Amino acid sequence: MNRQLFELITPRDALDVVAVAIIVYNLLLLIRGTRAVQILLGILVLLTSAYLARVFGLRTLEVMLQGFVIFLPFAVIVLFQSQIRRALASFGRNPLFGLAAQQHDESGFHEIVIAATTLASRSTGGLIVLERLDGLRDYIENGIALDAELSFDLLITIFNPGTPLHDGAVIIQHDRIAAAACFLPLSPSPEISRRFGTRHRAAIGITEETDAIAVVISEETARISIAIAGRLIEDLDGHELRNRLIRFLVTDLEPTSATAQSAARTA
């Protein structure tokens, strides 16, 4: 019996199953730990209810749920637009498409580290976002364009509370300060502690929407943190910050949720 079963399965069938399994697995990774999981479970419950209503002849309930099923594809697009966008961006980053990771000059990390530790010592808040594969043009355009050389002095000046550019994020693109006073999407995750303010939610939000890395300095606690793949690694000193930047921007070309969780455990 087993031998006949193996004879029926062709290499093409096996490849088909493996490809589907890989896609489904990566899609599940994208929604893991987000509200999309609860939404997906709710949809599955309604679909199951519609099937049971048909089986047991519950006509009124069946008609009501059939109306929901008709609009289900549109509901999925609306409810999962963020996850769909992340999935398409993830597939677009596949090396098979000939895309390479943006190269970062490690000398620029020194400027960021010195600026972050100086801001922390002064209890001055700051948010620095480093672009990777996902373009940040939409966020750059809503800020003040600079296209300036990355330097400690300029970063300190930008985040000085007395300057008009301090409120918002600095975006670094191709080792240059592309823009300042940029407004980022705030993470809606209910898992974020209430002790974190708007700056931390923005740092987490941009790393949920893109593969960028965000360095955030808290003006309340004077602590330095890194946001990656929707996770926050807290309370870093200058040495740890530099090591994390090198790891996420040079060593690990594809920071994922698993990478962030591993990094958080070793923080």
C-alpha cells in the first residue's frame, strides 16, 4: 500500500507541496504576534459556522453567513492590507530577483553612536531610522529634505529642543541624512508597554511596516534602544549599540522577527 502511494507521488507533486508549504509558513511568520492572527481566527470561525449551518439545515443562519462569504475577499484585502504589503515587500527582497542589500559604511555607525550617547547623557530625545532594502521615500517626502553628510554635529543640532527639526525622525539613506522632522506610522500593537511614548511607538511602527532599523533615545529615561522587525531592544550603551548596528546592517542581511526575538533575549 505504501509503495503504491509513493509511486503515485511524482517529483512535481512533491515540489508543489514544498513550495506551498514554504509560502504558507512565511505568511504565518508575517502575521505571528499581530492582531491579524485574531482576525484570521474570527474569519475561520465564521466560515466553519457557515459550513455547519448548511450541514444541519439552519437556513436563516446559512443565508446570513453566505452574504458575509461573498464580501470576504474584499474584507481580507482591507483587514490584511498591512500584512499583504509586507509579504509583497518580502518576496521582492528575494535574492533571486537580483536585489542586493544596501551597503552601509561602518564609519557612519560611529557618528550615530556618539550622537545617541550624547543625546542620552543630556536626556534629549531622538529617533534615527536607517534605510535598508525597503525604500523610505514616502516618509522622507513628508519631512524636511536635507541630503547632508552624516555627522555627529548635525544629528545633535537637529535634535536640539530649540530647533524646529527636533520633533520627528531623522532618516538615513545611503549613509547620508536624507531628511529630518519625518513623521512615522505609530504601531497599533496592544503588546507595547504603556511606559513607551510616541517616539518608541513610531520606532516600532516603521520597523513593522518596513525592514528599516530605528535607533530611539528616550528623553524620560535617557535610555537608548533599537527597534527591528517590530521588536524593541532596550537599554543599550554605546558599545552595544555599535555592535547591534553592525550585526543588523552588515552581518545579518535579512533581519526577521526571529532575529529580533533572538537579539532581544541576548540584550
